[in-house]
Amino acid sequence: MTVKINNLVLGINEDSLATLKSKVANKLRIKESDFKSFKITKESIDARKKSEIKINYAVEVECDNEAKVIARVNSNDVKLGGDNYKADFEIGTKKLENRPIVVGMGPAGLFAGLLLAEKGYHPLIIERGEDVESRTRTIDGFWNNRILNTESNVQFGEGGAGTFSDGKLTTRIKDHRCGYVLEKLVLAGAPEEITYMGKPHIGTDILKNVVKNIREKIKEYGGEVRFSSKLEDISIRNGKISEIVVEGEHIPCDNLILATGHSARDTYEMLFSKGVSISPKPFAVGFRVEHLQHMIDENQYGKYATHPKLRAADYKLTYTSNKLSRSVYSFCMCPGGQVVASASEENTVVVNGMSNYKRDGINANSALVVSVDPSDFEGNTPLGGIAFQRHYEALAYEVGGRNYNAPVQLVKDFLNDKVSKNFGRVKPTYNPGTEFVDLKSCAPNFVVDAIKEALPVFDRKIPGYAGEDAILTGMETRTSAPVKINRNENYESVNVRGLYPTGEGAGYAGGIVSAAVDGLRVAEQIITEYSPK
């Protein structure tokens, strides 16, 4: 049992650990020597007053007679610490004819596979892309030499799309499994600070090693992992999954965890052809916007912009166009990062953002996107969102020069319908290269109009946001899955028993942690129903 103390506020120049311990001892009316353990559980920056930036902490301590200490203090900020998720639940009794199969090694698939392996179910995990080491070399070949591998790229491969992103671990879900996910990431090599930072992130450079270590742990527990192994087909017998086809091999299957990620369009098409229940889903499209990181830091932190306790600043912006009935918002903001080529199909241009752990690049970048609704799609099909994405990705490829260069435009010229001629202080970070265009030539009219309406508003919130040096790069289309694979309260497909759609690609998560948690939920469902083979 521990005592949890919230709302411990320190000035930015105070000695964090020594001052914290003193504050906690005074708050609990005990001596520092009475602490049996002392752990920071939350650290977040409060920069609402730039002239007086503060750091807000929560800590947990062990001491004697915790309940009496809490009663004596009688404060809403002092409570008993919560129990962590232990993955302890009753094992099912139903006979398992075949080992569970997990498709996809993004966060949902990795954590579903890890839990199944830990519990002795010997899962088979298949991933269409390469292991993370080979995948990195393949992606470098695309970025530097324009050689796209449609099966192993920023979207497909070990770790999923999140491996080549900012590695954000923030989530809006309130689930006791979140702590378990963070703890497993730390055990696999992530920095311990992710368990308490207000806006935790890992970064691509560290995350690549983390996912490799989780893979090795799965194998150590008896799981099997196959790379360059694409799910090609499924067989359904009497309303239940019975077999899958992987690279021509027919594999008996009773329980299939489908964790493919949001870009597995051929898998969506195959499932739809088999009659699996799928619905169209809203998402968002737009551009990547780049600024100098020090401009963002100065806007967010004022005179403390270079303070050693402050990391590269981020931001979150939202705007609603009443005229267009559209939302415009920043998404997946990457401090000190780069814009990356993220196509997974030939003759398309797709962009995303990526940062390393230190976030020490010159530029900040963020998606600037507009909400898209199924009513925007052509045709009466659940796969209309895929066609919508493909159309604008192909246009971006065409106007960019048909060589995977990305179309770009300075923000000031975008607002004035002019093709840019030269870059200012902000230089694009996208490889293989860029081409000046009028971005309205590769984006929906409503996206262009909504972003034009939002930019002056954002510039008032962050002066310089719509400044003459800022760059827009297109197209950002993979913000989330364009479909939802419908499932019931037991996480099973509504019309195919034994098929468990999970994670971001199935439409049930929106980031690394929420996808991992969803994978755990699905694995738990199988574990509590079946006994290990």
C-alpha cells in the first residue's frame, strides 16, 4: 500500500527532488527518514503564465500506517495509491484446438501477442513487413533513393506505423492497463520517465530497439514470429473462422486477432469480399506544417525558452468553421522532428511526422488536418474512405513530379493562391525532395478553404504560425483508419466468430498506448475463455 500525493507545485528553478521530499514530509506530517520508498508518478509543465512557469508533480510514498497518515492529513490531494494492473485473471477451460494467431506487429498485435505468450498460449504472430532492423534499411532506401517497398515501409513492419513517428504515449483513455503498457515498454528499454511524464514519448530511435526487445520476449515465452508474411485470405465455415492463408500456406485457425494497422487496404478489401461486417469511419486529411522549433519554444515558454528543465515545446490547436461545418486541428505534433515520406502504395505521396527521443531537430512539424465524413465519399460502400485517400495521394504524386517528391507551399503563398518560389528560414525536412505547387491542386476544396480560415486564428494564438517562412507539405491522409471492423462486447466480429478486430486499424484506438490496451483486452478475452493448448 502507498500514499499518493497530488498537486505538488514547484517553481522551475527549485531543486526538484530535495524540495519535493521536503514538501511531501510536511504535507504528511512525517519525517523524510520515514519514507520507505519515494516515487514520482506525474510530472507536467504548467506554462499558462510564461513569466512564472511551474512544474506540477504527483508522488507515491511508502511509510508506516499509511491509512492513519491519510486520515490525519484529511486532504483531497492525499489518497491511497491505486493497485496496478497485474494481468491476473482466471484462465478459461474451453479446449483450444489451434494456437491463437495474431496478424500485425503494431502496438495492438505486439501486446496481444506478449500477453498470450506470457500466459503459455504460444501464439503465432505474422507481420507482412520486415523486422525493425531490415525495415529501417528499406525505409532509408525509399527516403534516399526513391525505392518504395510496398510491403515494408513506414506503415508496414515490426512496431507498426508508430515506430516511425514521434512515439507519443499520451492517451485520453482511462484504463488500468495503461500503466502495464508503460511498464512493459520500460522493461524493453524505454526511459523510465514515460511512467510519470505528463506528455510521455519515446522517439523513433529508442522505439525501434524497444519493439525488437518485446519481440524477443515473445519468442522467449514460446511465441513464434514470422516477418514478410502477409495475410492473403481467410476461410469462414458455419460463421466461424477456420483457416487463414499466409504466403500461400494454409494454416488452421480458430482465434484470429486482426491487428493490421490503418493502412492495410488490401486486407480491408479481402475482408469485405468475405462478408465480414465493416463500416465507413470519419478521419481527417490535410498537410504537414513546419516552423522553426525555437519559434514554438519562445511562444510557449517566453523567457524560459532555453531553460534546461524544459524540453522542445509542443502545441495543440483546434478551430471549428461554422461556415463549412468542419473541424480543423493540429495532429501528431512532432517537436524537433522531421516530415517523413510514408507511402505504402506505388505512385502516391503520403506524409507523416517523426521525432527522435531528444527532439533536437531544427524544425517543429505537425499535421494540420480537416475532418472528413463518410458523406464525403463517392459510392455506397464501406470502403469509400480508402478510395478518397488514394485519390488525393495520387494527385500529390502527380503534382509533385511523379518521383515521390512532396508538393509544398509557403503558408503566406497558400493564403494568397500563389505558387512559392523560394524557401525562407524554414527549410523542408521531407526526403526524397519537394516541389513547389499550389496545394489546392491536390487537396479537396473544403480542406483548402477550412485551413485558410483557420490559419489566421492559429496565428493569433501562436504569433508567427502563419508567418512568411512556414511551410505546408502534402498530403497527410493516414490520420486514422477509414473503416471500422464491427465487433461485439466480447471484442469479436459481429458476424464471424473467432475473428477479433483490434487496435487502430480496426477502428478502436488512436495511438500507441490505446492500441496496446485494446490488444490486451482482446488477448484477455481469449485467455479467459480457453485454456492453453
